Amino acid sequence: MTTKELGKALVKLLVVLLLLAGAGLVALYFLQDLVVYGGRGGYRGESEEWQSRIAAVASRGYHLFDFEGPGGRRLKGVWATARAGTAPAILWLHGFGQNITEVNQQMSAFHDAGCHVFVLQYPGYGHSPGEAREEAILADAEALYDLLVKRDDVASGRVLVGGEQSGSCVAFLLATRRDVAGVVAVAPTPDLAAEVRSSALGVPVAMMMKDRFDADAALPRVTCPVLLVHGADDRVVPPDRVEAMSAKIGSPNKFTNVVVGAGRAGVIEAGGRPLVEAIQRFVGMAGK
């Protein structure tokens, strides 16, 4: 093969690779919801599997809620009443790869810390109507918060918000829209692209994300107390990135709890009783 023929072959190969890359980016754009909102399609509300999983949730003493939000929209989820009767509440926002039947450990930790726990079911998840989109999720979180602060069993209207992984983005953004008592961010995430990038093999996902949940940009406007809980071995958002997030938070009352031996998932489980006690101390001072 001559040098000229080799050059032509390389150009053709480059064109093919560019076309394949372009097709991949287009496919990723249209299919990204399957990755971003992975917990949405696992168990639909009408399926036998969903009913079985909900029954398992109820067997732990937790209850389903179905509140009426603005415009008659139904706000759905699962909740647990604090043992003290009147207590602070936490509005918990799970990771987008989960649903409300998979948050037993998170609920247990905050319940053991003395809180009412309300876990919001996102639009399009389980038996909740609508489509999972950034503004729809934030609007439902706002509406549920507005209902919780008015409850007689929520002590002095003290409602904290918390979230795990991508759910922490929702929690931070909600803290800039409502006067929350505090934020508990577990495996905190600066933005949705950080979550997706870890499984995108180097693809520049940020440029094509439909929903961004850019918590990083909102952190300077978060003025309530914040507790950041992360695994020492987290490779998606490593400890130095969490420190950078902490430095941006507008509140002077910010605390970090590093769970040794934990990675990205299972941070609360790995934290055990010491983490529950740290959460309890944080709840005791937040919003006062």
C-alpha cells in the first residue's frame, strides 16, 4: 500500500469513527433518561412486584402517604412517625436509581435519630403520576415541604431535607428555595453530570444533559446548617471534591462525616450507630 493509499484509508477510518461517535452521542441524548432515572422503570405501581415490595415496606411499620398538592397534584411516598410523637421531620430524597421500596436503611437511620421521616416518590416512579424532570421533581419537593412545615406533629415547623447521591442535588436546590432547618447530604453530588459521567466511559455528558440539577452552583446560597456524609473510598465524588463542595457552602455551620470503609453506595449502612448519633446531634442543633 502506497503512502497515498494509506492516507486515504486513515481518512475513511477517521470519518467512520466520527460518524459512530456522533451516532453514539445522539443515542445517549435520547436514551439518557434510562441511565439518569434508573429507578423509574423497575417497578410500576400496577405490577405485582411493586405491590409485593410495598407490602414489605408496610411490614416494617412504615406507611404510604398520598397528599394533595397544588392544583390537585398527588404527592406520594412513604413515611414513619417519630417515636416521640412531636419531633423534627426530614424530607428524604433518594438517589434516582432507587425508588421508595429501597430506602429502609436511610429511613431507619433518621427514625433512630428521632425524626419523622417522609420519603418523596418522584414523578413517574412507582405509582406516582407525571414525568421525571428536574422542575417537576423540585416542584413536588417544594410542595411536600410546604405541607410538612404546617403539621402539628412537626416540632416548631422544623423540617430538614436530605438526600443520597443524586437526591442530594435535589436537597441542596430545595434549600435555596425554602427556609429548611438543615441539609443532610449523603454521598453528596455536585451535579447530575458527575453521577452519569462515572458510567459514560469518558463521553462529555455535561454538554447534552436534559436535566442538570446543578447543586454546585447553588451551594453559596445554602445558608442553613449542612451535614456532609461520604465514604472515604468514594471514587465518583472523592473526598477532595466533597471538601471543595463544603468550601462553597454559604452557611458557617457545615460539618463533614467521613465513613471509613465505605465507597459510593451503602454509606449509611456502613456508618452504623456512630453515624446515627452524629445525625442526631446535627438534628438537635439544626433550625434553632
